[in-house]
Amino acid sequence: VALNRRHGNVQLPKIELIDVKVKQKKKEMTGHFSDRLLKLIQEALDLKEQVILFQNRRGYSPYIQCNTCGFIQNCDSCDVRLTYHTTHKLLVCHYCNKKYTMRSTCGECKSTELRAKGLGTQKVEEEVQLFLPSLKSARLDIDSASSSGKIDRLLEDFRDKKYDVLIGTQMVAKGLDFENLTLLGVLQADNLFSFIDYKTDEKAFQTLSQVSGRVGRGDKAGKVLIQTSEPQNRVIQFVLNNDWKGFADQELRNRENFIYPPYCKLLKISIRHIKEDLVKIYADKITKRIADSIKALVFGPSTPPVARIRNQYIREIVIKLPKNKEISKNKRAIKQIIDSELMTLSNKNFKIDILVDV
């Protein structure tokens, strides 16, 4: 089904790109806001219109770093950096939700030169209120919206114009319909491309298109301002031109060339265990047996970008199965290999996920 026009023939919003690198050279950035974005927000406020600011990271700052030695505190249970949240002055792991008290000195060199790096929704809220003190803002992310009732109340308050600006993560990208919403600002579009996944471009295109679709849904025209350091990025250019067909055609060609869905069945086997050596032994065994038993492209075992979660070490195996009459038989064979090798191990406390079309 192709949706070639908006409901009621409403015009699509006008999209404008801001090259952050150029703005920084010209010293036209205030914090993480370009002069153009601040100007458009102020114009919307003057007209009693509303704004959404989209930032795809919650918290205040993605991490705290020591300016003296460069140390960044990681979670004790996961191989990830801790995110700083100002509400309770805590460092939080977004994988296991473990919380740590914010130290006043570096955990390595004891320096007091600790600095918040990066940008989260809490910091966006702090900056926009600092730069435009007269506006009333609300924040919608997992941290601020602990229940569906609280989310509903916040959205109703925004609909009733109790807030001028709504700041949020992907929670603001879908399903919202506000007649008085005329401006959307994407603060760091480049963050959408930081994931290592064959679907990264698709998800980025989808997110930017969907969040852009929140504005200009009533009688008032909508504007979208996307701040990026790579304005020539092909995905961003397709979004700029509202060319979903051009993006889909190019993406399908790429996937066919490199054998990704929909031109194969992609399986990912994720193996976790508290002992790293056991994960390696088991993953190596089943990878060899799968590669010897079925006609498919088998990759791994490899260590994912986040190699440990909740004190469990992880190895991943990726299998590209051809779409033919053997596919059901191959899936059963993979499952039997996993089960039979698991039976030979004395320690059975493994967590194994088989993900299809990941």
C-alpha cells in the first residue's frame, strides 16, 4: 500500500539542513543550538505556535570524562559507559539499569576536572530554557514518563498549549497529532547513524521521516530543521527531498549486492554465559558444525560492540540462509546442533537467543 499524500491533502513540511561544522567555524552555535534554530523557535513562540526538539539520547550527557587523564567510568556489570542524569545526580547504565553515585573526583587519577560529554534530552531541556528563558518546556523520554497515565497527561497538557516546547527521544516520533505544532528541530541527526547494523540507514530514514511528519498537520505550515555535520549523507538527502522510493530502490540494490534481507533469511545466534572461556568454546563448536552441515554463509563467532551485559559475556554467530526449499530443514538442523552441543557441556547456565531476520 502506497500512501502518496497526507490526510486531507495537507502539505508536507519544508525541511532545511543546518551544517553544524560550518556554523561552528562561523561561531554561530550557542551550546548545541544553531542561530537559525534558536531564531525559528523564537518566531514560533511569538506566533503562539509550538515546537518539538528531537534528540535520540536520554539523560543529561552520554558520559562523564576526566579532562586530566581521559578516564570514562563504565558499568561494573556491562561493557558500556554510564550515562549522567542530573535529576538525582546519578550515573546510570542503560543496559542493566544499575545506578552509581556521581563522584567529585576521577576514579583513576583523583582529578576534579570531570566534564559531561555529549548531549542527552535533559541537557537539551536545560540549554533551551537557558537560551530562551520565557518558554515553557516539557520532556518526554523513558526517564520522565514512568507510566502510560503520566505520558497521556503530558501530551494533553501540550495539546492544551500549557507547554511551548516538547523535548523527546523516539517517543515523540510516532503517532502524535498537534494542530498548533509548526516547528521540529533535530539537534544531532548524526547520532542515528552510530549503530553497527545493516538496517541503520533504513531506521534513520524512517525515524527522520516520521518525526518530520509530526509538524504542519493542521492549517498552519510546518518547518523541519535538521542539524547535521554531514548534510550530504545520502539518507539525509533522501529525507530532504521526501524521496522514500529513491531511498528504498537504492537500499534494496545494496542489500541484494551484499546478500541481506529480503534476499536471504538472516539468523543471529546470541550466546551468553558468566564465564568467558565457556562462551568461546561453545560458540566455536556450534559455528564449525553449522558451517559443515548446511549450505549457508556463516560468520563468527564474533564479539559484539557491547561484549558483556549483566556480567554475562556474549558471542554472536550470523547466518545468511538462502531462500529456497531447504530453509525449514536448515533451521531445524541449526536448532539440533545448538541443543546437542549444549548437552555435552557440564555447565548448562547458558542464555541462547536465536533471532530471525534481525
